[in-house]
Amino acid sequence: MNATTRITVRAPFMTRFQVVWTLIAIASLFSTGCGSDESAVQTNPSANSQGTEENIYVEPEENEDTLGIVREAQHYASDFGVSEEEALGRFNRSDELTAMLQEIVAAETGRVAGWGLVHEPEFGGWVYLVGDAEPTTFTVGLLAQNDDLFVDTGAKRTFAELKAAMADQTNFEAIPVSMRDRLAGRWIDVWSNSIVVAIDQDEPPVPIDDTVPVADLPIESMDLPQAAEALEALLEQATGLPFTVTLDTRDISN
């Protein structure tokens, strides 16, 4: 993390896979990838004697896992090294944490760089704030009451600022023309508080005369890690924005 002040000590670094289990604030929308704590109850509409519909309770069959929660818990337990009971407990807690995260995001208007659920090394709800100032009294109160809520400060840009920067194509003009068709994608990474630009790692460097000094190599002819480093420096120098240039595989399904 880039945080300079830790309100509650915890390292919220997430892998690309762990993001599947993460809630991220995108505008005012959010979604949960975990299960619900609701039991497997179904209601089927049925017409009564007056011809109107009423809900008839249907007892779930034994061992029926309507929502797939058990399977999800098994996968989660394996991925994060916890018991299935712990996984289910985290699923049940996620809705409460999400509600509190929404309250914190509202209380910290203008400072929110990102938020979500973290799963390693501890499970909980996390909010990342711009600047080094303490959170609001409301947020501090929630943190005191919930040891699975975490707040980091020290972000440089709000999520809204990064989202707007992503939409402004002039911020990407520093990318050499020879590299623009070699990009695998772009997205906002709330964990590093930066705009990510990915180079297609399946595209080899463009061959060039061996007599050209390494210092004079065009970006497209550099080794890919070296090209990523050079491109990141170009983008940050040209825009003043935080960029992370990485290697990824182009999604050919789109």
C-alpha cells in the first residue's frame, strides 16, 4: 500500500484472484460476490380460490444448497486457508460490513480513494482515504466498535479523480504509437491508488539491429518488464497522475 498513516494495522494487498471476492466502490454502485446468510427457502406464486396469487412456502429438500453457499464456502476456505465454518461466518458478516462501509464512504465524502472487503492477512472491511488527516468522528466511532473495520490514509487521488482521468484520452497520449496496439487493457486499481495500463505479455519485443545501444532502444523493442517501467515513467511525467504499468494477457473473448 501507499498509505502513510495506518489507522488500524493491516496489509490489504490483493491478488487479481482475490479481487473476485472484493467489493469496490464504482460510482454509487456495489455488488457482493459472496453468499447470503438466508436459509434455503423458496416461495412459489400460486392462484387461490379468488384467482389472485399468493406465496406458498415450499420446504427445501434435505441437503439442497439452493444458493450454492456450501460450494462457495469450500472454494473460499481452500483459497484463503480457513475452515469452511470460518468461510460461512465471513459470508454472513459481509452484508453488515458492506452497510458500514457505505456509511463510512458517505461520512468521508471527497476523500475516498477506494473501499472493499479484504481477506488476507485478516478479514474485514477496508476504506482508503486521501491525505493524512484523521477520519471523521463518525468513522473513528465505528472503528472502535468493530475490530474488522480498517481505514488507511495517505492516498494521493480519490477514486472519482482516477475515474475521470481514465475517461480523458489525452492522459494516454504519451504512449508511443508503436505500443498502442500492444496494450492488454486499462483499469483503476484502488489498492495501489493508480491507473493500471497492461502490456500484452504474449507479444514479444519488436526485433531491432543488435548494434543499437540499449539506452537508445525504442520502448517496443525493450524486454517487456523494462518496457513497462519506461512506459510508466513516461505516463506519470506527462500527466502527473499515478500509473502502474504491468504485464497481462489480452482478453481475446471480447
